[in-house]
Amino acid sequence: RLFLHTKLSNPHYPPEVQAETTLVNFTVTESGLEDQLLALTVERERPDLAHRKTELIRQQNQFKVKIKELEDQILFKLASAEGDVTQDVELIEGLESAKKISNEINEKVVIAKKTTDEINETSEKYRPVAARGSVLFFLMNELYKVHTYYIYSLNAFVTVFLRGIDLMSDEVEADAEAASSSGGAGGGEGESKVSGGGGGGDSSPAAAPARRVKVLTPEEIGVRCTTLMSSITDVVFHYMRRGLFERDKLTVATLLALKILVKDGELDAGLVDLLVQAPVHPDPGDMGVLKQWMLPAIWARVKALEAAKPVLERVGEVMQTYCDEWEAWFNKEQPEQARMPGEFGGVLEPIHKLLILRALRPDRLRNALSDFIASSIGEQFVSEPAFNMEEVYDETSPAVPVFFVLFPGVDPTVWVEGLGSKLGFSLASGRFVNISMGQGQEEPAMAALNQFAEKGGWLMLQNVHLMQSWLPKLERTLEAVAPTAHAGFRCFISAEPPPLPYLKNMPESLMQSCVKVANEAPADLKSNLRRAWAQFSDEHVQRSARPQEFTACLFALCTYHALVLGRRRFGQTGWSRAYSFNAGDLRVCADVLFKYLDAAPSADAVPWEDLRYIFGEIMYGGHITDAWDRRTNNAYLAQLFTEAVFHGGEVLPGFAVLPVAASSTYDAYRSHIDRKLPAEAPQLFGLHPNAEIDYLTATTQTLFSTIVTLEGGLASGGSGGGG
């Protein structure tokens, strides 16, 4: 017999191979995965029930074996009996004993069945958690259609899924420990200690975990499931988002929100299809007075919305009745924040508002989607925290490498070396090796890999996309050393993405096993500012001779950095060329600022003009080649770097620096960003409100076309699956 196995998620074989073999598809279905995740959830949440169920299954198997042995013994005795069997006392006693044992087994089977039904009934109450996990996995599993780097394995997903459960379990155990320490020893009511006993039989487990499990009421289980679903969704999405390109993050968040709401019955799948596909009416009819300001293409989309009955079935008629009000709404800079005109004011659900925006003002739909996601599933799905290398390291193991996606101006070496120096893995200690791959580097890389896999150490292989013929060997070697690798072994890999998203430059199984990090500069101002501020720490600020003044200046510098990065998303309206401003520029400028401020005789004698020249002409200005871009850059610096930063001056329209005081600490500024930064708008960059119309319209179209590629419509693909 010949058995062949592939790790490819969607393999294609020649016709002659398919004709001569039997192909078996072991791809998991949605209902099948849901059952598996349910078992894992119950094992984590109620290990006592999982243990009892395992014991019952083992007991049932023992009963079947025992009954088979009794039947064989009876048949053997009957076959070997001589003479009148009614006179064979030993045979009769054996039959009576067998009957007695059989009756006892049947009684135990009845008890075990009842116990199993009770266990299954309790376990089923955790099914919403498993259903949410199944939705998340199949979302992850489809992302490879967007980019070949977005590929994940079921094993990796299960690990992340269980981490989401464990985070909540750790909190519960911590609360229980605090309660027991304050309330004295002894188990409280409603708790059971998992130890030796199994249910419904005289068998006991060989080894059972000893931990206290709180038995929850049905109402408490419902609350617990809600908490678990929230934790799992957060953890899995954060795991996915860390490896997504910036352009795809809102797309995946939107798709996740829509799938969850449709699955939970909070959204009608037909409305979601209208939003995603934006159909046009084949015969929209006469526009009437609307023709004064509305384009015919928009009118066709508006008439198509009348399929969203009963709420929008008269939307075309309503717009004609309140023509002037709708024209005023249409011309607003931020119509998504305004009240809907006419009889729609205050009565529309968020999904209906999105439908109208999709038809009339698609350029504002991106911001509206962010608000919709934040209000429906949580702010954390649209507001990304600053990158934390320690969090990434916590998710790795000797068998799980880290894969960094390289972008212009992004160097992951700084993150790895910084964390390695804290943990004792540095170049000086000989426990860290950084190799930039190229011709002739294959042997040193393999030697370092085998050495560190045996003795422990960190290996960083950069630019592996240049070594296409060597990558399969790296993949096999990592797989071979994983089971026996030293606990201190870690492998970090970096590569540039292929020029087109459907091209492959990395082995599929290697990408499945990696923790992926695509720490591209964000497109929005808040994420850029939050990320820039996270480059520093309170310890860094306190080293200055003037910590309050330095904090204010550093915040102005971070704001400047966020502005020049965020301006890139406006295309040639922002910068005439794509300049590679990066975190290295920010750190060097911060060092210059630190030295100049400490060297100044007083806070009133800061050489602002020198700082503006160094930042605008040498550091950031060194990237700039266009004279008009240089003029724009210097205009930002002239506004930001003045004495006003010491007196609470504005660094952006409506957003000021905190006044210099003892309370203006590093953490105070971090919360200041989250609480006070105005909503994203071109005016924050000094641009006209219309500057982002083309950009936002194009990104909205790309967002929904990507969702169609992934799902083909939520009504047909989003809520289906295996069951």
C-alpha cells in the first residue's frame, strides 16, 4: 500500500495521478470543527466533566469487552459439554454467574447513559463559544485569497483559541484565590474538586488533574460564554491583525463584524449582501427634482436600496420629497456624523445608514465602518495598540518561528536585538546570530541553526526571499529540529512580500507555523502617533535634566512624525513622491532633541531654529527631493517647534500639548492621545476636506471587492459551512 500526504491547503494534481489514486479530503468542516472546539472548551472550563466523560467511554468499552468474553465462555462451555447439560452443575452455575454479571453491566450502562446525557446537556451550553471559534477559523482560512502570506494552520489556530480561554481562566483563578485567602480555607458551595472519582462505575482514573472547578448555574454559564467569546475573538483577531498589511486590516475587521452579527442573528444577511455588493437598479425611473444635484449612477444605487424592505422601500420617494435637505446632507464634510434628513432622522439602524452612505457617499463609508465596528463588537478591533515585541515572543516556542514582513523604512532587527539583550541573547554573549541571507550564506545559516537548536540561542535570518532554492531545506530543517530543540532556541525570519499578492515566495507550511508580524506604518494619525510615542518610555524621559520640557518637545516630535507618515495616504496630494520616513529618523531626532535641551542654559534658550533645521533639512529632510515637499515639511516644523509647546500650544487643529507641569508625565500624554485627539480628517494635516475623496472612494471599493472575493456575499457564504 502507498499512502501520500500533502500539507498544501488546496493542492492540484495531474489527471493521471488523480485517475490512479483514491483522494481523501480531510479538510475540516464548520460543524466538525465546532464539535472539536466544544470538546476543547469543556476540557478547559469543566475538566471534571471532560474527565468523567472520558472515564465513561473507557468504562463502556470495558463493558463491551467483558460481555464478549462472557459470550465466548458460554459458547465454549456449551460446545465442550458432554452428556446431559442440565445435569452439569458447573455449567449451570457459570451461566447463572454470567447472567448476574450481564444484569449488573446493563444496570451500569443505564446509569452511565443517564450520566452521559447530563454531561452532554451541560457541555452543550458552551456551544456558542465553539461556534464563535469555528467562525473565526474559517475567516482565517480564507485569507490566503487576499495574499499568499495570510495562511494559517488549524494547529496554530487551536493554540490561539485556547490562549483566549486561558486568559479568562487565569483571571477567574486569581479571583478565587483572593476570595479564599480572605474567606479562609475550605471549598465554597458550588465548587467541586477534580480528583480521582469517575461517574457511574467502580473504575477510577489512573491520573487526574487536581484543581478546583466552580460549578456554574445556567445563567452564570451564559455570562461566562459571553466573556469567553469576547476574549477568544480579541485574541484571535489580534493574532491575525499583527500579520496583515495595513490596507487589509479594516477589511478583515469589517468581515469579522458582519460574520459575527449575521451568525448571532443581529443582522439580516440580505442587508449585508446589499452593503457588500452595492447593486444598481436596472430601471431606476425618473429622478425628478433630484436631477439638480444627484448623478444618474447614484440614483440607480439608491433605487436598488428599496429591496431592503420595509425600512428603505420608499427611500427614492423620500429623497424626492425632502430634496433640499438631502442635498444639504450630501454636501456635508462628514455626513456619517449628521442626522439623516426627513422621516429617516433618528429611526434608522446603523446597517441602513451604511447602505445609504454606500449609495450616496462611498468616500465616507470607511469612517462609518470604523464607527460601526467599534459600536458593535468593540473599539479594539479598529484601534490597534502599539507593537510589542514581548507579546510576540510570548507566543513563540522552539517549534514556532517569527516571520517579519519587510517594508521600506522598517527594520525588525532593532526589536529582536532589544528584547534579546533583556533576556540574555545578545551578540556579545554569543547567543544571538544575525545573518543577512545572500550567496554563500547557506552553510553558516544551517550551522548556526543546528548549533542553537541543540544548545539554545536566537537566530535571525534576514531577506530569505532572496534564497528561493534554499528555502525548502530551511523548512525541512526547522521541522526536523522542532521536537528535540533546546527550550531557549528561537528562529526569526524576515522577507519582502512578493510584488503581487497571489505570488508565492515562501513555503506554505513554513508560513503556517510562523507567528507573522507585518508592522507596517499605519495609515491613520492616531495609530501613527500612538506607535511613535510607544518608541520611548518614562525612563527615557526621566533621564533628561528637564523632563517636563523634554516630554512636551518629544510629544511635538512624535506628532510631526505621525503627520509626515500619515500624509502619504493622500497619494500625490500628500507628497509628490513616496518617501521612506521611518522609526530610525524619529529615534535619532529624539536623541538630538535630548542633547540640545539638556545643553540649553534654560528652557527659554532652546535653539528652536537649529532643531527645525536638523529635523527638516538633515534627518527627515534627507529623504525629501522635491522643493514643494520640503516647503511643506518645513511648514509643519515651523508650526510645531516653538516656545508654544511649553505653554499648552496646539500641535494640531483642536489638539494641544499638555502644559508643562509635574502632572504632564509620559503616561499622561499616552492617555491624552486616546482621549483628546480629534477624529481623522484632512484638516488635521492642513489639507482641504476634499483631499481624501478619491483615496477614500478607492479604498472603499477595494474593501468590498475583497470581501466579495473572500465570501461571495454573506448570505451565501458567511453563515454556511458544515452545518
